[in-house]
Amino acid sequence: MHTTPNRRFTSWTRSLVILAAVSLVGGLTATTASAAARGPNWSAPYLSMFHRNSKVASTVPSNGDVNPYGVAVVPHSVGNLVANDVLVSNFNDAANAQGTGETIMQISPRGKVSVFSDLAGQVPGPIGLTTALAVFRNGDVVVGSLPTTNGKASTATAGALYVIDSWGNVIETIKGDHINGPWYMTAYDGGSFGVLFVTNVLNGTVAAKGKTVARGTVVRIVLDFTVSPPQVDQEFVLGKGFDEATNAAALVLGPTGLTLAPNGTLYVADTMANRIAAYPDALFAVQSAGTGTTVSTDGFLNAPLGLALAPNGDVLSVNAADGYIVETTPAGVQNAWVLLDSTGSPPGSGALFGLAVQPQGKGVYFVDDDLNQLRLFH
């Protein structure tokens, strides 16, 4: 179990020159389907290409876990992982208690479903798997946990990040330091190292008992993949000061979605402030940049949660409050919006969390946690 970061920056130091050269020459490749793709006319709004909203599969395993949150596309076949399959993490148990889900599902593009990993019995409980989910080319999967004992925010604890091998076995736990309610994640895959960006939403929220506190963070974590299990080289608080609060319906509100652009800009869904924020040069920043610079706010944004990067470089976000997906240019123009979910009361509320662009940009995967389904907008 890792509790204190290794400040020697081993693999991270060795990789800086190569990484900087790659970013200058050809841009970066993130693990979350956010690299620029070639295909149809990407100069038009990406969402304007699609008109179908289809079920891929149920996300409910045999133990009854519900409330799918995280979505990540497998980039490479290794172990039990199959390239282009989708991993989905469940936040609730069969009784629908929030912060008690323990399973990660693996779903093929044609809807074949299996349990990739059940963390029960592998790590000390409680467990509540969040939208923080990433998968690397070497087969390592990282998932966040923000657990409760009874589904109530008053029992929520700091949780951890779990590193899981390609066979579904937990091989490392990252906790303590800056990990406090890991809520969403995106990642850069450097081969011998990986960089995680994680939002944290429990910095003072439980003690505040529903009052808003400006203590949400974005943490950058560097993993060394040259050793087994992978070790933490660095933890760094890139962003801080985001509004966050416990919430009876959502358990907790705070900074949520993250996506990394090829030019190194990290985008963040500042849920409570109803805006998309940005951190330029996020991989190399050495000073915290507060809540970042505002890219876009209000308009069709309505409590944005999950983020993904479209092949044309636009930011895709899904709303917590009304079930819409919104496309926003890097300049802040909201150029497309589509209703993905109209269930619930009010319609579309609280149904959408994680999302990811399908390989080759053929559609957008998203979870509908009212229906407990992985769906595809295409």
C-alpha cells in the first residue's frame, strides 16, 4: 500500500525530455479516447454527425450493483482486457446505497458483458467505485473509491485509488496525502510511466454538513510502470478552491469531469460553478493554478459532470441537471447540445456521469444510471 509519494521522481525525471519533445512535435495521447482522430469533417460540430441513441448493454452484474459511473475504453488487448471494450465502474450496491458499489464491468462494442474485477475481498471495505477510471496500454487499470457504510454522506470517507492488473487483481493501493474523495479521472499514457489527473471532493465537505466549501482539488499523480507493482513518483495539487458540498441526492457535489487535450491543456468540469475550466500545460505545471481559467459558463451547461474530448478538439460535457450533452470549443463557444436522457424527475436529472469517445470517433459512450446501462450516441 502506498501512503507517501516517492519524491525522487525516478521515471518521471527520465521521461521529461522525451515527453516534452513529443508534445512539441505531434501532441499528446491520453488514455481516455481524447486524441485527435482522422475521419469525417471534424471542422463541424462533432455532435452534429450523430442521431441515434442506442443501448449497448446492462451494467448490472450478478451481485446487483447499480448506478454506473466511470467509463473507459480499453486501448490494447492484454490479460482479460480486449481492445475497444469498455470498462464501467458501479457506485451503488444492489440496495442502491451510494458509495457501496464494488464491481468494474467489461462490455464489448456488441454488448457482451462480464465482470472485469470485483474488489470485494481484495481490499478492506467499505468500497464505493466512482467515476475516476482509467486504463493503460500495459493493462493496468486505476479506479477511485469514495465509500460510505450506509449510503449517507455523513459516513463518507477519504477512499483511495486502486491499481488493478489486466486479470482483475488489485496490485496497489494509493491513499492518504492528497487523495480525499477521488471523483473523476483522466490520464496520460507514457508507456514506462503514466500521469493521472484526479478530482477530489471530500476536502471538508462532510464536516460542513451540506454547506458549500471552496476546497475541491485537482491532483496530478505520476506512476512509475518500470517497477511492479507501479509506484507513485509524484503527487502535485494542480488545482484547488473548487466549490463542493454534500448532497442528499448526489451524495457529494464538486469538481468532476476531466479530459486532456493533445496540446497538454487539462479541462475540468466545475460542477457547482456551472463552468468548464482549463489548465494549460497541465503535465508540466509546477505551481498550483487555483480553479483554472474559465473556458465557458452557463448557457447550455447545467451542472456539468463527465467530460471527454471530441476528435475535432471540442470538449464534450454531460449535464447533471437536465440530461443534455453539450459541445464546447476551446474558445468557449457552445456549438451543439443534444438531449441524451429524459427519464427521472425532473427529466434527465442525475442520470449521466462518465463518457468516452468511441475509437475512430464513431460515437460517444455514456452511462445512464437511471436505466443502469452503457449507451452509445452515434
